[in-house]
Amino acid sequence: MASASLLPQAPLKAGARVLITGGAGFIGSTLCARLLPDHPVTVLDNLRRNALAATGLTEHPNLRLMVGDVRDPEVVREAVADADYIVHMASIAGVDTVQRNPVLTMEVSIMGTMNILQAALQAGRAERVIDFSTSEVFGSYAYKVQEADVTSLGAVGEARWTYAVSKLATEHLALNYYKQYGLPTCSIRPFNIYGPRQVGEGAVHAFVTRALANQVLRIHNEGSQIRAWCYVDDIVDGVMRALTSPRAVGEAFNIGNARSTVTIYQLAVLIKELAGSASPIEFVEWHATDVELRIPDIRKARELLGFAPVVDLKEGLSRTLAWYRSVAA
């Protein structure tokens, strides 16, 4: 267990209303669980990936679920109208999904974010608007990258970078709405988040579910790709701090855990050991563009927000395995 965060987290104002777009997803549903005991929460989501259903919170009296599309400006205006805080997470996620739907990926990111920012500016009540970006903006090789480092993406037309370039555009949109109109925005760049209720194509999700079923764990090439893994409760802590800290406005933050850094092969071996699994490991040739190295520098989040991750990789994976066992029982 790492040391606790450096600064106490300021609470949201009493009775504050929170809008989470994409709130039925993995991170969004975990943030809902944190907020709902004390705050009315509106979730705007098309339910394509519905992790919220597994939380038991769908009937919570503080939860309003709006099934809709962030590309629809009328739906967005309705969702934003009474929101004191906005966490904009809605996007197309997963490398394979992005590669199959590049235009949709860019539409959801760019049109959706523009709708959110315009509606928040029109409503005139949001105390914070958080734009969820991605660590993909740093490209294939990102070692201890800082927020002010030059972003480096691949060639135009390379499907891998469609998501990243659209998210980089949303960061510029959010920052410029602050600069030009005074809308209190900030951006978060998550680094490889994992944990219970994860849905989609992530490595931890795939390895955990397959290891518990003693199925083959497939690794691209030699599994030498390096990632720093961040447990979902830690990024939720970072989001909560960005919502309330005055120093967050107009800034972008890396949120991750550099201490939980392993190769993809080491990750598979560790999950297999923690699960007591008999799963064989299989190496599969993969010729598509990949991220070879991704480790964040989180000093800015530590200094401005008081953020520090507290869940190490072994503990986080153990919690994740325990949750997946419980739902399979």
C-alpha cells in the first residue's frame, strides 16, 4: 500500500447535482457509486457498455438515468440544465472498436464535447466541467510523460490514432472555453485503468476473466509492451479532487500509478498466479500499431490536486479477481 494522498479532498457543496456522460461505463459507474449516497446524479449514456447494471444502483433514488446520445444537442441541453458539476466521459472505447468505427469515434468525441461545452456555457451554472481525455495523446513511447510535454501521434490515416487525435481536440476545446468564455474546465488523461466491473477490451479484464475460466491467455507478440496500471478507485479519487480544487481550472492532469508498471507478459503471469489458474499463455503475432511504453508523471496532479494513488497492482488485481469470482458464483 502506497502512502495516502498529500492533501485532504474538499467535498462537493451540499446538495450539488452531478452529470456524468458515459456514466454507465466502467469508470463512470464507479464514480456514481462514490457520489450517489450524498448527491443527485444524472447519467447520460446510450448503454452500449452498461457496467452500471452490475452496481445495484439503477434504482437508487438519487440516480436519474437518461438514455441518449451526446451528439444530440437537445438531449445534452436537458441533461446539463440543472448540473452543478459535469464529468464528460462519453466516448467510443477500445482499440478494436475504434478501428472499426473511426468516424463515429471522432463524432462522439468532438461533437459530443462541443455540445456539452455549449450547453454548460448556456446554462451558466456549472462550477466545473471535466473533459476525459486519454494517455494515448502521448503516442507509442511515453516514459514519465508530463502534461506539458509535446504530444506525438502517428501518421494521418493510421486507425490506432483516431481516438487519440479526437481526444486531443476535446482538450483544446475545453481549455479554450475556459480561456475565451471563463467556463471552469479541466481535462484528465487516464493511464490504463482497471478494476471490478470493467467492460470491453482491456488487458486486465481479458486476462482476469479468462484466467478464472482456465482459458488461454493470448498475448500480442512477445508481451514486452510496458504499461503502468491504475486501480479504478484511485482515478475516481483524482476526479473528485479535480471537481473541487480551484487549482484544477484550465489545466490537464495525468492520472495513473507509475509504481504499478509491468510488461504485458508479466501482467498475465501475475494474474494467473493470483487466480491460481491453469491457463496456458499463448503468444500471437500482432502487426497493427501498438503502444510500446506508457508511464505517467503525476507530479502536477500531486502538487495541484493532492492526488496520489494508494492501491498497488497486486492488491488491485486481487480485489478485481475477487469481484469477478463473486459475480460468477
